[in-house]
Amino acid sequence: MTGEAMRGERGARATIIVGLVLLSLPLIASYLWLVLASFGDGHDLTWGIFPTDYTVKHWRFLWDPKGAGGDLPSIWRATGNTLFVALSITLCDVFLATNAGYVFSRWQFRGRGPLLAFTMVLHAFPSVTLLVSLFIVLLHMGLLGSLWGIVLVKVALQLPFSIFVMKGFFDGVPWESEMTALTDGCTRLGAYRRVILPQILPGIAAISIFSFLEGWKEFLFVFAFIFDKDSWTLSVYLQSILSRGSVVDYGIMAAVAVFYMLPVILFFLFTQKYLMKVQLGGVKG
Amino acid sequence: MRAIVLLALAACAGSCGTGGERGVDEGGVVHLVGWVTGPEPSAFARKTNLIEGARRLNRELAESGDPRRVAIDVDFNTTSHDPYVKKLVFAFASGRGPDIACGGHEIVGQFAPPGYLVPLDDYLAARPAFKSDFFPVLWAAMSWRGVVYAVPQDNEVRLAYIGKKPLRALGWSDAEIDGLSDSVERGELSLDDMAELVDKAVASGAVKAERGLYHRNRSGFDWLEFLLAYGARLEDPGSGRLVLSRRATLATLRLFDRLVAHRAMPPGMTSYTERTIYQNFVDGEVLIWLTGGSWHKLEFQGAFDISDAEFRDRIAYFPIPSGRRGQPPVSVSHPFGCAVAATAPDRELAFRVIERAIDPDLDVGHAIKSSHLVVRKSSSESGPYQADPFLRDMIDLLRFTHFAPNHAKLTRLQRILFDGIRGVEVGVLSPEEALDFVVRVCQARMGEDLVIED
Amino acid sequence: MAISRPRPWMILLAPAALLIVLFYLLPAVVNLALAFSDMDYTFDFRFVGGESLVRPLADPMFGRVLRNTAVYVVTTLTLMNVGVGVLLAVLTTEIPDRVGGAFRMLWLLPRATPSVVYVLMWFFLLDPTDYGLVNKVAGALGGENYDLLSQRPWLVVVLLNGCVGASMGMVIFTAAIKSIPPQLMMAARVDGASAWQRIRHVTLPSIAWPIMFVTTYQTLSLLTSYEYILLATDGGPFYQTEVLPLYIFHNAINDFEFGYGAALSIGLMAIGTLLALIYWRVFRFGGRGAAAQRIEVES
């Protein structure tokens, strides 16, 4: 490439970056404010974002259970609960969706088409109304008040999406590779593990991110189905700080919110390598 | 990664439990679960009083040779009242409701009809001195269909706050400012007069445009104050149905329409956050904070770090003026009470915990700490309580107070009314159109539970 | 055809199927039953026939709610979820990966932020008094205070939801772009194609399919989402942003009319199902020919 072309390309890149910054301005400003607010003291803000004084007192809840005010449980307890919910959902979802995706991709059975269509249509059911019906169902199953009930419900709600994604990935693995492994003497399961699995790992990473997020964020079900503060997740914990209908202490809110987002960010970074290769070309039948 | 998984599993082990014990254990100890709500931390005594009440009851039982004991677990809710009621709905429906449920008196109207609560008349009949020590109107607030279901816990008064800085900028003397509340109480200031005062403040520059008056951003009891101020009644005592008065509703809608039209109030008032509203008012940028309550003093002080002296220097208050001159002002109270659930393992003991929890000294202690009003006559005569000038003023305003009727669909009516007000404020509806909207939606959604009269 | 012993595919599908049936289908059926009742917060089931189903027609605000829902879904979907999603994916892959990745991380944050906090962040931006950032900027430029939340509630709602929704499209489209064979890209460059031509002829076609999937899936997501609107405007200021799922929430959860809410949701589900089936047909998800690798044909 000529030097001129390269400069042209660099110029184009710079323009794009500037464009992206402009597009993302609201987000940049908001998150900057959030992080700074968690360390900010007092109400004065220069330029509307930067606090004039700094303090760590908003982060007191990390070592002092009464730190967030009121009668709240320890935040570590809530974090543990949230991790339990999110990870359980992720593990169950990945396991079940991978199996189901494999079946939909590799087997032709009667009712396959309609069943596939049905999984997509499931997403049309609004969770808001399911709330009451689920309450009734969980009540009769004895799962109210238990985080396991939440996990099972969330897995069920997440499966349609995950199955579709995984099926797409399986569709992207040519039959020849599997066949080769089988003729080489592998069992079905061996072929699965050795040939197919590595190629669908990106898909697994993809659905695990969304499942983890769904579990981490879940609020409505925990709010309605959990009656004991010790089983609270971070989302309910946060809401109880924020919904007092009175002046919100932005400092504590920001600190808890940043704390809340950290594990998710870590999870992102961890799976980012695989995440950016989600393949959905395979939605073709 | 492994550490995370282990941590999660450990959390699981802990979190799969179902919470506090219930019922009677082998030792004859009755385990009770109580739910109270703040939501503000200053109201924490609602929880500690119950715990102390249980302790005092145990002492009493021991002294009288009664082998029973109580152990109580109290949950202090920190969300606003609406989510709290929702939680109670789901809890009661699943059989995991508390044994003692405390909250705003509307929980009686909500949870007594389906039989979730225990009528307390018999217990009260056996304790005439206890019963008569409470301000009589409070028992009415705790009743449904004439039967008492809850013991009053604390009370409050709703009123308007006014900033002294803009008043002084208008040229008012301190004496005039101090006499404002008395003036309203004598009926010398009507709602229209108040609106004109706001207009003057904006016109003279004492406050900027659209900063004359702020009100709350959500539905609630406060809006009923205006219906009452314009002479409406809220309940039909014979049938127990709610009542909507066309005349009073239209007058209310016209009031807020006028305020926005005169640029005294921002049209987007209902989209403002609490922080914005309070901060601007406390900073002296706004003349009147209309839909306030006796608890706001503490809230302002806590959120913005203001001492009692500073508060007195910056802010005055008055009850909601009547719609007509010469008529007394109005206020709505939202007392809190404690009820006994039908599923409680020992109803009588649960009641007695509540009884002890409202001993005069506990009543006063909670009231002072949280800037609420006491519920017992003997408490109101206590020294520390009388010594607080603000609380004294609040008690004084009690003579103008009304209670919202106990009806399961009251919140729905409040919301429809609030929607109408919002529609007028943002300019989508004229007051007449808004009245039409309110009436039609009420007819569609309230059905038989509402009487619409002129 | 009797199934004498469980086939492998049934075993693999069974657990997923069981969960979906128990915790998705069963509640949906219960919901259907509730629609024929007037159940309220007492959870007493009283059969009232089609009364609850007909009530929406008598509600004066129902028509507006439906119109709002249509506008909301179409606008947010095309502008933000797909539009910005595509934009982000294409742009962030044109620049060095470190920088691109950083932007993608930024746009994923809204999804990771608890909704109450996220909405409060927007409130900070949009505060109608002097404290809001937008107003501070406007003030610095010599303008007046804006109250976007109540004057332009639609704009706020679409932006707010869109910033969350765009990230799903962004993630999926980016992955598709990244899996374009590098030889194709190199060939296009060597041939002297300009960046714009490259994008038009190589990049965009590679995400044609993902766009269709995201459109379908997110149509349904938007049709049933209400949480952010609830927190930001609560359908207001006066029913301008009241969409059907929020309307259901207000009636079912706030007013404790579960039977009525269930009836309304049947309508919502019907619309969603209809749309899903239309997409299915139009995008031909189901009939792109059986892939050669299908191995077992059960008769």
C-alpha cells in the first residue's frame, strides 16, 4: 500500500473513532459520573460530573454490614446469592441448550420444524404476566422462597434463545469432520468431544454471557418470590436502597452499582475472546 | 474461576434456607415474624419497639407465672409503601405472611376483606383503659366495616412547606411569615389566594419562572387533600363505597392548570426526581413545597445536612388551605398501625406484643426520633415530646385532619386522579377534558366500588 | 409407530423440554385460565367467562396504548437495536481491535447495569433544572433549560431502551463480521476497493442473516419489555409512553387485577406470535433446505 493510502486509512480510522466517541457520549458521561459519584463527597460537581471532594465512605458497606443504611443484609451475602443464581443459570442453560442445539442441528425427526418455530414463538410470552402464573405454579411446587425456583424459571425462559444460537453453531460444523472422526474409530461421544466441541466453544461463550447477565440482573422474580432478606440478590438489595421515595444517597447508590457491575465486567473480559465469534449464519433451517 | 464456583456453592448452602422459625417450638416458645416498614432509616424504632415489646411481654409473662414466651424476628422494609404492599400480597397468598404486619392504615382496607387479618375488638374490649388512651379518630382509621383490625403505631400530618428566603424577597416581615400558618388556620387564605401569592413571587422575581410551587411526582394520599379542600367527601358511609365528586375534581384540575398556565409550576412536574425537588426547595429556589408531610423536616435535615436552627430560619409551613375563604384548612393523615395475621401461631400473644410495643415511652421515643406524631394521649403529654416546637405545631394541626377511607381500591382511584392531573399539567388535556377522562376511566376500572356524584 | 426404547435425540432434548414445559408452558396455560377469571390479590379463582377478555375494549385508553406500542417497537427496533447495532459492529471492526473492543465493552455496560441505576443515570443527564448535564451543556452554549423527560418522552424512552438493546445486535453482528474469511477482505483491498465499497459488498452481506434473526428476536423482546419505561416515565407524562406490557403491569400488578392482566397478555402473546410467524415465513427461517449433515431420519 502506498504511503498516501496508509495515511488516508489512518485518517479514516481517526474519523471513525471520533464518530464513535460522539455516538457514545451519553454513555461515557453517565458511567464516568457513576464511578466518580461512588467516591464523591458532597453535592458540588464541577462541570456537572467531577466532585470537588473525594472519600471512600460510600464503600463502607464492603466491610460494615450497616454501611448501606437500614436493615440490610450483608452485601457479601447478597453477592453470594446473586453469583449462585447467575452461575447456576449459566451452567444449566449451557448444558441443556448445547444438547438441544445438537439435536436440532443433527437429527431430522418428525415435528422438528414446528418445534423449532415454537421455540422462537415462546419469546413472545411476556414475563410480566407470567409473574402471577409462575407464582401459582411455584407455590404448588413448593419452590416459593427458594432461589432454586428462580434459577429453574430463568433457565426455562432463556433456553429458546440459547438453543437457537447453539443450533447455529452446530450447523456451522461440517459433517465431514464428524464423519472423519467416527471412521477413525471414535465413539459418537468421542467425536462430539474431540471434533465438535472446540468449534462450538464460541457459541457457548456467547450464550453464557447472556445467561449470566440475565441471572445477574433478575429483579422481578426475586422481588415477588423471595420473602427472606438472607436470600436477597444484589438487584433487590439495590432497589431497597433506591426506592425509598426520598432523596437518594447518590454516593452509596453509585458505590453499590459499580460493585454490582464489576463481576459482570470480569465475566465479559474472561469470555471476550470467544464471545466475538457468535455465529448465527446457521439459522437456515 | 474455581474460587468463584466454590463461593457460589457456599452461598447456595446458606441461601437455600427458608428464613426464621415459625410457630411454637418444643420449649413452648412462640416464634413470631413481624414486618414493619420505614422506609426511611429514621423510622427504625418501628422495628426496635416491637422487639422491646416482646421483651416486656416476656417479663410480664414470667412475673405472672405464665409458662409461655415469645421470640420475635422483625423485618424492616426499606422500599416505599407500594412495593411493600405488593410484597405482603404475595406473602399472604403463599401462606408465608408475617404474623404481625405493620404499615400504613390502608393495609386494613387491603388485607382485612379477604380475611388475612384478625379482628381486635374483643382484645380491646377487655382493655378499656388502653383503648381510650388513644386518640379516638385513630381507631376509625384502623377499622374496616366498623371492626378494628390494627393498633395505631404512629401518625403524621400532611402540610405545605414554604421557603422563607423567597418570602423575604417578596417583602414579608418575619412577623408576617410566622403568622402565615395561623392565618390559614383562620380561613383567611384560600387555595386561590395561595396561587396568587405564588404568581406574585414569580412576577417579582423572588423565584424564577416555573419555580413557584413544587408538588410530589407520584400518586398518593396527598391528592385527596385537594378534593377535601374543595368540599368533597371521599366515602359513602352507608354502602362503604368510595365517592368521587365532579365539582371538587374539576376545581382541583383547574387549580393545577392555572399554576402551569401562569408559569408558576413546570409542566413536567411529575417527571422530576425527589432529589431535584427537595434540593431546589431547600436551596430557597422554590417558594412552596405543596405536598409535604411532617416527616419531611427530618428528611431535609438528613439529606442536606441542616440543623434545627437552620431549618427554622429557612422554612415555614402551613396546612392545605380550603378552597373557599372562611373555611378551615385540611390535612390528610396517614397513620401507621400494627395488625395480627390470621395465620399467627398465637393470636393473643401477638396482640400483646403489639400492646407492649406501644407503651407511652416507646411511643414517644419513636415519634421524636422519626419526627412522627404519637398516638396516645398520655404520650402527648410527655416532656420531651412537648419540648419539640415542630412536633407541637404538628399536633396542633391534627384538628384539621381527615383520614383516607379504608378501601381496597383506593389506590386505584388515587392513580386515576393523578393521571388526570398529569394530563392537565403537560397540556394534553383541558381541565374539563381531564374531568371527563377521570370519570370515564373510573367507570371502566372502578365499577361498582365507586359512586360518582356532583 | 411405538417408541419402544428412548431414542438418543429424545434423551438429549428431554431435560430442556421438561424445564420449558414446567416453567414456561405451564404458566402460560395457567395464564390462559386466569384470563377467564377475575382473580385479584386474594388469589381466588372465579370463572367469569369472557368478561375479562372484553374489558379492554371498554377502556378509553386502550387504543392509544396499542398505537404507542406499535410506534415504540418499530422506532426502537429500526433506529437503535438494528440501526445502531449495525453501525457499532461495522465501525468498531474497522479500527484496531483494542479500541474497538473498548467501545464494545462500553456499549455492553447498560445491559450489565441494574435498571434502577441505569435510569437514574439518565435522570442525571436529563434533569430539567440546572443540575442536569444536558442543561449544563445547553447553558454553557447559551441555551435554555430543557425538560426532555416530559416534553419529549418518546425520544428519551427510545434512546434509553435502545442503548441497552443495541448491544445484542452489536455483539452478534460483530461476531459475524469477524468470521468473514480474511482472504475475502484482503482480496477486496488488493482490488483497490474503497472502504465504503468493501463494507457494502463484503461486510454487510455477511450480517444479512444475523440482522434477520435480531430483528425477529428483538421485535418480540421490545413487544414484551416495560421495565425501563416504567422506571423512566411510568407511561407518562400522560399515557404518551404507555405501551401494552406496561399497561398490563399497571393493571395486573399495581391494581392487583390478575385476571384482567392475564386477559390483556393473551392479546399481547397473540400479536407476538403472529409477528413471529410472519417473520418466520418472510425470512424463511424454517425452509432453507435440510442441511446435508442431517444423519438420522426417523420415520
